[in-house]
Amino acid sequence: MHISFLIHNAYGIGGTIRTTYNLANTLAEQHDVEIVSVLRHREEPVFHVDPRVRVRHLVDIRKGTPGYEGQDPDYLRPAAVFPRAEGRYHQYNALTDRRIADHLATVDADVVVGTRPGLNVHLARQTRRGPLRVGQEHLTLDSHSKALRAQLRGAYPRLDALTTTTEADARAYHGKMRLPGVRVHAMANPVPAPEVAPADGTAKWVVAAGRLAPVKRYDLLVRAFDKVRAERPDWRLRIYGGGKQKDQLRRLIDELGLYNHVFLMGPAHPIDPEWAKGSIAAVTSSLESFGMTIVEAMRCGLPVVSTDCPHGPGEIIDNGVDGRLVPVGDVDAISGGLLELINNDDLRGRMASAALKGSERFDPSRIAERYESLFTDLTARAGAVGRVRGSLHRTRGALLGGAYAIRDAGRSALRKGRTA
């Protein structure tokens, strides 16, 4: 089976990019796989690419290189197909519209997979007849603006399937968007086993990782750790990631006098060795479309204290078994969950072992198997529909043929009667 992924920028850093490579690398063990990047802004991808996966781009935006296309007049004209309400719209233009359309009109694949709403719209409207059209949603339906949801309602019914990262989001699509004939399935993000030994649980470090953005609510984590410090001053917190809130968080750390206990570490790639240096992971988000960092931490043997926010944490963490779920926005609950594990070595060890084992269900091999099953079912259904249409066409032809024969016989008899 030839599987083609269409992605915004395969040369960047981000959860969707990492997820796409994890899935593509695994599918390439059995299938012919390519990743088609709309944009290219650097020479080589950041993430590991299996040699069997072909990576190519549609528009080169590397200034100063022979392939730079920023001077094309269409590059300066606004996009007409890519949805204006999509968050990446400012990076799309008439040139990307044209290149994507040309690609989808000629793509030689059995399955084409879009990886964000705007590309799914292109996929639904412009893919040539033949390939299965599968759209992936890495965000949530409720996080899309009203304007974007309206545009998706007009395009998504043309897809063969739509995948979400959580069961909760799949239910939202079933309940809030009319998608007759479209298969909607929850497919968790694949996370491979780390190449480092699991954490041994002895280090007195809590670890968090992600964008320093308001939705992650690291301000709550810092305030909660102030309470942890008061009871257990021997423990420390590391926060990995970059973002606009770095200066604000730095001021809060200084204000609370936590400069010897809370450390902003900046981005880290790979992140697995940093998880393995800790003993507990913390997630304090107000919203998670999935919760990839939760799985990454668990795969490194860390129990996770997470807010029970929509949509992912509750589907990943078995509360009280391999981690702890706490109410959203509650500083006392966050600090209480951390202290529960900090103060109980045996509980922390049991949860760490359970996290390591439970997170195996997110291994790329298992997620790839689910995608293979979906693609096979869709192919079989498409074949059945084709056979039914062919049968109906033959039956219609037979009926029309019979009707024409009766008509012609009647006309012949009439003519004979007139000449008699």
C-alpha cells in the first residue's frame, strides 16, 4: 500500500511533526510511505526519518538558496483554498494553493493523509478520484473557531475518514458535525520507546515540558511548587520548553524566591533523557488535545500528576494507578498530588512501574496496526461500493435493455398492422 502524508512543514519542531514521523517510520516497515511537506525552511528535518520514508516539499522558503521561491508573484497573493480562519493561514498563499492542488491532482497513492484542518480542506476538495482521503485532527473540534468549523462542515463530508487523538473529540465530531459516510475514529498519537533507561525514581526532581504558553498554566505549577518547597525543600522542578511566557514565569519565580528550586531549562531535543533524570512529571494545562508529554514521561518510567482537563489526560492516566489526576486550576490540588508521590517512595515506585507498562499501548507498532486496519476496511468498503454501483449499473442496463426491446417489438407490431 502506498501511503502519502501531507504536512505543513516536515522540517520544523512540533507535536504533529513528531507524531507524523513516528507513524510514517513504522508504516514504512510494511508499506511504501512518503511525507510531502508544503513548506521547507531548512536543509534537513529535525526528527529521525527512516531511510525507507521519502520526504519532499512543495514550496521552498529557504532564503539565499537556489530553490527559494519567495519571489514568485503568487507567493505574495493570498490563499483562496486554504481556510482563512485556520491558524496557519498567514503562511499560505496562491503559490501554496497551486502547488497543493497540482500535487493532489496527480498523487500516486492508495491513501492520502492530511495532518491539519486547512490541508484536510485541500484534501477533501482537490484529491483526484481513486486514493482514500483521510483527515487527521491534532487539535479539538471545540478549539476551532466558529468560522473554521463552518468551513470544515462544507469540506469534511467529502473525506473517507477522519481521525481524532481522543475518544472525547471523536464523540464531539459525531455529535456536532454531520458527516454521513465518513468514518470517525480516535487514534492516539504514537510514542516510541525511549532509547534511554527508565528513571530509577531516586532523583528528587519534578519535570515538566511543553510550550511556555498560557494554556499550559505553568504559573500554577510554579505556585504549587512553592507549597512543595515549604514541605520538601530538598526537591526541585525543571520546566523544559520555550515560548512567550518565559519572562513572565521568570519574574514569578524570582517573586516567590524559587530561583534555587524552579529552573526554566529551555527547549530540549531529544526530551527523553531529561524525563529520565526525574522521578515525577507534572502537567497543569487547562486544555490538552491529547497530552503527548504525558505519554513520553510515562514511557520513561515517570508517574504523572496532571490536571484532569479536556480532552486527553483522563484517557491516558489511570488515576491512582499510574498517575494522579487533579482538578483544573487548583494550586492546592496540584501541590497535594505532587507531595503525595514525593512523600511516599513505595507509591511512587508502584505508579512508575504501572506507567511504564501501561504506556506500551501507545507504541507506534500498535497505533500503526490500527491505521492499517482502518485503511484496509476503507479499501474493502470502497470496493464493495464500486461493486454495488457496477451491479446497479448492469441491472439498470438490463432493465433498460428489456424496456427498449419491448418498445421496439411494439413498434414493429404496429408497423406490421399498418401494412397489413
